Amino acid sequence: IKLSEKELNNVRGRKIAMVFQDPMTSLNPVMRIEDQMCAPMMRHLGLSRSEAKARGIELLGQVGIPAPELRISAYPHELSGGMRQRVSFLRTLVAGKDVLLLDEPFGALDSITRADVQQWLRTALDEDPRTVLLVTHDVEEAILLSHVVVVMSPRPGRVVATIPVSLPPSESRREAVVQPEFIAARAEVLDALEAPHA
């Protein structure tokens, strides 16, 4: 709270990043995707513009965005909602942030895109672990993407349960949701949500 604007700029985007529910609130509508993806890599990783653009194209392809060499030159409004959300995620991950704040990041996605992006995020975090605070109302999503699920009461929000999650590795959401560990964690979270809160 007491940091200067200059000190905050060294924290924002480098140590802490946030993905909002609506990617249009985190992507600048008048800047091309290239500029928005390259800036963090150039500032925090020391890449040249051409290196950052090449890395951006590679990452867009990795998250399933078709024709990434063309999409990188697009403006946010020229991408679908799912594409914009994936770009928002990439911006948070490219510079190796220590802490990610994800506020309902999959809420605007259709179910197929949602599952794809969740699986991509699981893989990305397995390869490059970091602290993630995920806010979600989706119980399955919370269990699939978390090591600990914290259940909050209605307003004013208080912690009513802290549930550790330990799922064996799985190749897909379909495999994960039928594992006994997932089923047990889901039951525990639902019990905590349904319990009366004083």
C-alpha cells in the first residue's frame, strides 16, 4: 500500500498478475495482441521485439489459437471470447509471475473451450509451478485446478472449510472427474457449501 507508483510497476506484471472474468477488461482494445503480449516479455525477460513476437506466436499456437502468425496482429475485438481469454492467460504467464490472481477466468467460455483452457493451464502450472489464487463458483473447476479448496460463506465472506486436494495425474478432465480422490473431494466441498453458516 505504501509503495510508490514506480515501485508498484516493478511488482505489477512481474511478481503479481491477474486474469479477470471478462478479458476485454484486461486487454487494451486499441492495442494489437502483439503489443500486449510482447511488452511483458521485453520488459521483464529482456527479449527483443522480434524474439518476443516469435515467442508470442509460439504460445498462441500452443493454446490452440488458429493461424497464430496472423492473430498476433489482430485487435482484441477481432478475436473470439475464448481466444481473448487465452491471450489474457498468456500475458500473465509469459514473464514468470510468482503469484497469479484468477477471478472467474473461465466464466465467459463455452464448455468445450473452458475444458481445453483448464487443461492447458493445468499443464502450464505443472511445468512451471507458481502460487495461484483462483476465485470460482464451479466446484469441479476448483478441485481440478487446486491443491487446496477454501470454501467461503456468503457475505460477509468467511472461511468455512479448507479442503486439501490431491489428484493423481490424468490426461484429461474426463479421466480426472471419475477418480475416487476427485469424487471424495467433490463430496467434501459440497458438504461444506450446503452446511448452515451462522
